[in-house]
Amino acid sequence: MAKTQKAKTTASAPAQQAPQDQSQFDALRTRLLEQRTEMYDMYNQDIRAGQESADDGTEDIVDRANNHYNRELMFSLSDSERQRLLQIEDALRRMDEGSYGRCSNCGGTINPKRLEAVPWTRFCIDCQELVERGMLEAEAS
């Protein structure tokens, strides 16, 4: 049985920023900020929709069940959105600290194409594979 490792975290000075040109770094920051704004907007929309779909005295049990199901669906989607928002916030924090673009586990450089595809990622592709196999624990940072 494979032994689960914990992601390494260092309390020392943050790693140097991954070698990327400044325009790429700025574009990724802008994209993360836009996604964060979009997530907040969706969150506020979900709150309004949840309030609007509250039981409004409808006597029909089928309508009430349907309203309840729709509310539960909205809130379950909100959980995954909330997780993504935390990942985006963490990526922005790593940008501010200068550790963005470095793997949170091994400290290696994350491929710029991977950052372009998943700008909130914390791991290089090799360490991400370990996480997905359950061989590396992806702790919240």
C-alpha cells in the first residue's frame, strides 16, 4: 500500500517567482481577478435566486418539492464554486508572496501552459498526479 505524503510547506522565505515574462504573469493575475469577480457575482445571484424560490405559500406539494430540489441544486453547485473561489484566492495570495508558479509540494516550476490552463493550480503535473492517485495529501494552504 502506498504511503500518503503530506504536501510540503516551508515557513522560510517564499520561493522566487517562476520564470515567466511579466506580461504573462499580469495576464494570469487579471484572469484570476476576473474569475474571482465572476464567482462573487454568481454567489450573489444564487442568494437572490434562493430567496426568490423560497416557499411562497404554494399549497401544491409537487411545486414545493420542485422548489426545494432547485434550492438544493443551487446550493450544491455553490459548494464547488466556493471551493474554486478559495483556490483562486490562494493563487492570488501566492502571486503577492512571489511563490506563484512554483509547486507547493516539490518547489519545482509549474509549466506555464499548465498555469494558462489552470491558473489556480498549486502543483506541477507530476505532483498533481500523486494527489489524484492518493499518494500525496493536498492540504489547504
